[in-house]
Amino acid sequence: MSAPTHREIARKDDLAVLDLVNSGGYLPWEAADAFIEMTLAQPTLLSDIRVDTMNAPKKRLESGGFNSRILHASAAGTAFDSTKRAKLALAKVELDVQSMRANVRLPYDVVEDNIARGNFPDWLMGQMSRRAALDMEEILVLGDTTNLLDADLAIINGILAQATSHTIDNSGNPQDVGPDPFDAAMIEMPSEYVRDLENMRFYVSPVTETLYKRALAGRGTALGDEMLQVGGRRVVTHQGIPVYRVPWMPNDKFILTHRENIVAGIYRQILLETDKDIESEEYIFVLSVRFDCKYLDETGVVKYTGLSATIPTE
């Protein structure tokens, strides 16, 4: 059997590329959901928080609870007066996704090699989803609409920029990483939010996590011995709350909140357009995704600024 001609190979490449998109360039729901699942499976902040896949560019989220006592002493035949009648307090926030695009260029031979292995669509979407997860995490943490130096980070306000109600700022006198800054954040947090400790988080940088484990290892206790032996393999807690590393978190900051208080929204209409540059012999893939993030209840967040990213001197 004769080897395929260059024309036949090019046609096979084109057909495989076209299989990635349906008419109009929007991924079918199944493919879009698969891309989102691959993105959420990456070891980023997205895998720990609440993520809503959205069928429309905007979605209203409602959360509610009782802000005061609802059980009162009662007497038979006596109605409650107006001061004892409970009313549900509802908070409403809106996810309003913003568009981000990726322009990816792949040489003909890279596409051809992966098509020959029969896995080109899965390979490409897998590569894109891994990088998209890292980029989304960066924006979710560092996004700030007042950022004039980086337009990518100015698209939305991330979890640091949104946290304004309860803040601790020791930037003028940076504190060593240890129990004290975490205790200060817990004291600052309104007591009604300090309940489900297992699902609360200290979201810290990798450096802060390392320094905290080092501080624990320096103790002459069983926990200190364990830190010396297993170190980075153990998820540490403070007062029952996991200390969770987030690579994009600045070394001088951390966030304390419930993990499901952070909601990311990803629009299911994901656009993938293709083209060819015959002069450079490259395929061009343009991926468009839209997302947003909000706190369900921003008053249930503490932002701490002013950690020292250096090893304390003895």
C-alpha cells in the first residue's frame, strides 16, 4: 500500500481539526461540559470552591439565614409581639461573566503527530484546560478592576479585591508566619461564621504554608515530629481549619472564609474557532471562555495583610 500523499495528510488534519467545533464554532454542550470538568479537575483553587456552570451570561445567587434568635419562651394562648417575629434575611449577588480568549498556534507536524495517535481533540482540549485553570485561578485571586498595568487582571475583581468588610493590615509591621496571625483572623471573623471549621479555609501562599509547617516542626511535640517526617505531604490545620495553599496568593496575604462562600461561574457557551497560516505552517485555535467570581456573603471573609515571608531568626 502506497504512503498517503501530503494532500491526503493535510485533508485528514483539516477534518480532525474541524471535528473539534460544530457549526458556528460553539462546542456542543457535552464537549463544553467535558472541557469545564477537565479545568475543574486541575489542582487549583477552582477544585476547592463552589463552581456554577451557567446557561446564560448572568445568574443571580441568593443566600439567606436568620440573623437573630428565632426560638423564644412562649405561653399558651399568647401571640408573639413584633419584636419576636423572625424574618429571613436574604442576600443577592449576581454572577456576570466576562470574556477571555486564548490564541494558540500549533505547527502542522504537532497536529499531524497527535492525529496519527488518534487523540488530537482530547490532547488539545486537555492542554488548554490545564493552562486555563491556572489562568482562571490567577484572575480569581489577583483580579482587580483598578489594575492599570495588567489588562488581563483588570477584567474582574478577585477574592482579594472583593474582601473589604473585615481586614487586618500589618503591612507596616510584618508578622512572622505562625499561630498569631491566624488567631487574629479568627477573632476578626464574626462568630456566626465560625462554625463549619472543616469547610473553612485559610487560603495562603505556598511560602506561607511552608513557613507555617516549619514553625510547627520547631515545636517539641508529636505534631512537630510529624512535620519533620512527612512535611509537605500533610495538610495542616489551625484551630481545626485547613491551611490551604493557593499558588497565586501573595506571600504577605491570606484569606479566611468558608470554601463554598466563593462562587465561580463559567458560561457553558465555549467558542473554539480555527484557521490556518499557510506561510508559517501553523494551525490557529482561538478559545473563548467567560467566567466570573463572587462571595456569596462578603461579610463572612477576613483578609489579612502583613505577613513576613522570611524565616524567623532564633
